[in-house]
Amino acid sequence: MSLAIIHTRGQLGVEAPAVAVEVHLSGGLPSLSIVGLPETAVKESRERVRSALITAGFDFPQRRITINLAPADLPKEGGRYDLAIALGILSASGQIKADGLAGYEVIGELALSGAVRPVTGALPVSVACGDAGRTLIVPADNADEAALAGDTPVLAVRHLLQLCEHLRGGEQLPRHRPSNAGSSAVSMPDLCEVRGQLQARRALEVAAAGMHNLLLQGPPGSGKSMLASRLPGLLPPLQRQQSLAVAAVHSVAGLPVEAICAGRRPFRAPHHTASAVALVGGGGRPRPGEISLAHQGVLFLDELPEFPRRVLEVLREPLESGEILISRAARSTRYPARFLLVAAMNPCPCGYFGDGTERCQCSPDQIQRYQQRISGPLLDRIDLQLSVPALSPQELLTPAAPAESSAAVRARVVAAQALQLERQGCVNRDLDSRALEQHCALPPAARTLLARVMARHHLSARACHRLLRVARTLADLEQSPDLRESHLLEALMFRGQLADS
């Protein structure tokens, strides 16, 4: 048979669209042409495949070989099609039987020796392959990741000869089972290690319970970074579908996924020299940025004013929509980006303004310019904004009673989130305007207070809605069905806008 069709998968963001590798042999001068929008690495597969087949002892057909990667309008990238192309040539030339190939999907890059090398995005490929009811053949180095998808049958292959022996009916490849080497629990920083800072600890609990954005402001050494690093340990573990969605982003980026699939929330802390593309994603071949790698987890921006303002401004839309659309001339790629933003900053360039000492020598103009590096619209999207004062020497050095652990706080967070999901099907951060009216109704005295605060501080409608969401979370932590004035007062305190009249 001079025509063979091998099933494989492409890569389009976190999706794995089906690709059919059609190989046709015909008469004419020996040649090999690849069509179907292949980029350079795909075109170069002709040399890798030729050398791999010859080195493995197969005949490379001296005929006109046409390879079509369908659908023709989907761009094809990387070396992930090498193994499928090699199998197509062997099947079309009659060197292996075509029977049964329809039940497999194949991804993998070939070395010149015929060894099979790993590729990125094996997990979304495995999920899509399982949905299609086929068995997935992957490089051995990708097998553990692909097997995390669950029900998809996965075969691990290290060399082209090993796969051909399996297809010929010889020694069969066993179904791969993921190893447990990387699934052991990884210890996380515990909140009990934080000394003092009772208000900041309470803010962490509220942020975790409602997935609210948080800004910590204080002098150097007050514990802002230490507090932020404890936040992932307060969040409930990822559910199965959530972990697969997050792991798919990490898989596409070529990062380990075992901890994510075990339920651990991601924690990303990019340096303040990161570019806008590094933060939101992009490039000629759009890749996920830090906000997508922090999907369903925590994005920590330390030294917030040191980030270029144009870099920070790109966060505004993803903070509202929970996704990022990267548009290029040739294509558009959509990545999820529903993250919990935690930021830390000093109050002034030297860091010591308002700490009760004489150390700060910054002028009022310098302090104002420093704080204005963060735009009003971005601050408007941060629900909790509080100061973290430095501890006194006595507080720091005097032995104190053991503080509450992350496990104890997480139990309250889990209970609060369970109440939210049962009541409205989402965490409080994601409440829309209609749900706010239904679940965040204030008593008359609290409504009067909120109206007075909005008028005095010129709060936007967005800020008002975020205050209501935080107040709802505070009520949920108390397992209270109704919002009270005390909940609104605490929400206003966390935003630094308590009414003074």
C-alpha cells in the first residue's frame, strides 16, 4: 500500500488538536516534501527521519514521498511529528503492517540513531487522546506525565525499533504506569513560623478563603515576603479537573507537572526585571507567561514599584477576565490566568517612611512619586491593602507562645470555600453583579456607612463590589448566612478606608 495515515496531535496553546500524518509514495525522482504549514523544525524532520530509518536498519524508499500534515491550515511546530512521519513511511512502503495503526496516536522526536526524544505538551495530548478512545505512544521520558491523565492507555518507547517490534506483533510494549517517585508530599512553609503580625495573618486567611488579591506594604525586614510564601499552604488542594488544567499549562511550558497533579497550588515569584512578555506570555511562538503558570495559584510580585509601570499595566485585564489572549499576525492563543495576586512594597524609596524612627530622609515629593508608580486602576483591583509594621526587638527576641499553624487556618479556609461553592458555585472573588445583589445584601446601617465611605474616598463601582466580596468572605469564615456591619467594617479596615465620621 502506497498510502498510510498516522494519527498524532499538534499544540495550540493548552489544546492538542488532532493532526493526521498522510504519507504517499509514488513514482518519479526520489524526493521528500512536507506540506501542511510546517515551520522550520518540521521541515528539518526529513533529515532526522531519513537518518533514523537507515541507522535502524530499514530501507528508505527511493521514490517520490509526499507528506501532508492535516488540517492544512493549522501551523505545525517542533519535532513532535518525527515518529509519526517515520511510521507513515514504513507503513506506506510495506515494511510494517498498517493493521491496527488507526487505534494509536504517536508523538515524539527522533534522534539520528533512531532513539525517541521527549517533547513538550504530553499531558494535554494524553487527555485529548483518551477522549478520542485511542492508545497514546510517547517517548519514555514523557510517559509518567502522559499517564497522569488517568484512563488514557499510554505506551512508552525509547527507540524506533522497539515500537516497530510491537507493531509487528513481536515483544509487546506494556501499558505504562506512573512512578511514585515524584508524588511524595513536598513540605511547604508554615504560618506558625511567622512571629506576631496578627493583622497580616488575618489578611492571609481572608485572601485564601475568598481568593482575594492582597497588597502588603511595610519597611524592609517586616516579613512581607515571608508572609506571602505561606499563602499557598493555606489554600485547599486543587481538584482533579483544576489540576489537569494547571498541569496542561506547565506541560506546554516544559515544566514538571507531578506536584501540580498531586494537588499542589503553583506559586510564581518573577523578579522585578521581568518583561511584559515574560509576565503575560507571548513571543513568536506564543508561550504561557507567569500569570498563566500561576493559574489557580499565587502570583507574588515583590518590590512592586520596581516593576516597570507598562509591565504592571498588562495585569489589569487578566485580573478581571481570568485569561489572556495573545494575538499575533499568524494566530491567536488563549491561556488561562485566574490567579491570586499578592504584592509587596516599601512605603518609600529608602523603605523606612512611617516606621516610627528618624531613618527616612525621603522628601514628600519622592515618596509621592514612588507610590505613584502603581496606577490607580491597578490598585483598584487589589481587595486587601494593609501595612505590615516592623517588629520591635522585644517582640522579635522574646520567646512567644506557638502561633497557629497553616493546617489550622487551612481548615477554616476549606470550610469557607465549601460554603461558597455550595451557595453560589464559585469562590467569592468570582461573584458577578447579579450574584452580589443576591448574596451580599447589607443591612440598612451598613449600606449608609458604605455610601458615606464611597463619597468621602471617591470609590469606584469596582472598589465597592470588591468590598462587598471581602465582607461576604469574612461572613463565610464565621459561617454566618447574613452580612453584618462588623463584616463591612473589617473589609474597610483591610482596604485602609474606614469612615472617620
